[in-house]
Amino acid sequence: MKYLACTLILLFATGTMTAEETAVAPKHIGVGAAPFDGAELLIDGSRKMLDEKWTYWKGPRFASALPIKWKIVDDPVDGGTAVMTDDPVAAGGKYGTADIVTKQKYRDFRLHVEFLIMKPGGNSGVYLQNRYEIQVLDGDKTRHGMGAVINETESPYHAYHGVGKWNAYDITFRAARFADGKLTENALVTMYFNGQKVHVDQKIVKVWGGPNSGIDGGNDGGRGITDVPGGLKLQCEGHDVRFRNTWIKEIELPAGTDF
């Protein structure tokens, strides 16, 4: 695809990334970044890949039915196609009713996901292990807002490209650790947002949003994390948010997540 062929140099030349972003971003980071060797492509803008690699998360509020009702739509920036978070049952912001999750489950991983919000106030979310949300919410600069490890960090809103433009999260995630069935280390995440490093070895202490939000959300107020892997989940809240060029690679991280 056109955007997969982009390089950091091209992005800088076309104005998608600033000089500051280019200076701090290592390879395979930012809008248009191609997967590195061994990474698995999860979204390529095709219906075939959507149906092969994703399904609905059947949480307590689930209200849709397979096949996935999300649409394949035009990429309004670079041409090609993208996946849109469109399912009628989620109208009015009813999260948990039509969220999609990968069939594959993961522990530690390196993730790249690109999203575009079409209208002001557009809302979605990227859930690591179907537990921990990295917020996608136009206009919100709070700890619940854009790019935040939801409710646990400030929003790095300064890195956001804005409505109608593609954005990229590049994430290294280390799952929570357990000994004899008890939590010994919280999950950790490091994240680049559009080429800028915005979170470094950020500890995640709970699952926010209750049982409708993801795995373990209903356990001990979200603090009852269990030792099971989870898929990558994308949230549907009745808004036109589009995804493309999403890829992941399972890795094993003995310590931190910085990269």
C-alpha cells in the first residue's frame, strides 16, 4: 500500500512529521512506518484481513453479531482503504457493545497502530491485552484524553495531528508478572505518539471502566489483574474513527519497555 511504502524521510519532506519528531524517532516509528521483520500485519484496509484476524469482544454489554459490522471505507488522505469503527449498536457512545479484538492473544509485544478521526469529538480506544486503554479522543486534553494511558497519565495532546489527519501510536508493552498466582509487577508501557516519546516505562495499575471495558475490568474494581494473555482491542463508540497499517510483534521483555 501507498502508506506502507513511506519512510521517515518522506514523512518529514511532506510535512507529516516535524524536525523534532524526526530527530527523536527511531526506525519503524510514526505515520506510514512499515512493519519490521517478523511483525504481523493486523489491519491492511481489507475486509479479508478484518474477518481473518479480528472478532467481536463478547463482554457483558455485547449487542452485535458476526460478521463484523465495521466498514471498509476510503482513506481520505493517501488513497486506499481503512477500517471504520461503525456499528449501529454503539450509537450514543455505548462502549463494549461492538468492540473488536484480535483472535490472537498476546503477553509482551511491540505494536504500531494508525488512526484518523473524521469529526471533532471522535472517540475510540486502543486496548492493550484487552485490558489497558490508550485513549483516542479528539478535544480531550485531560488524564482521560487523547494519548493518555487512561486515567493514569496526562494527555500528550501536543503530539496529536488533529482531525482529518493520520496519527500513529508506537508501543512497547510488558505484561504484568505473577508468582504463585499473585501479582508481583504491574504492566509497563512505553509509547511514541507521532514520533514523539510521550510515555516511558509507565506503570499501569488497574483496568478502568468496569466490566464493560475489557478483561478484569470487573475484578476488584479493575485491580484484580489475572495472569492470562489478551488480544489487541479497538473500541467502537458510534464515531467515525478509521484505522490502517496496524501491526504487532510478540517479544519477551525481561525488564523495562523503553525503546
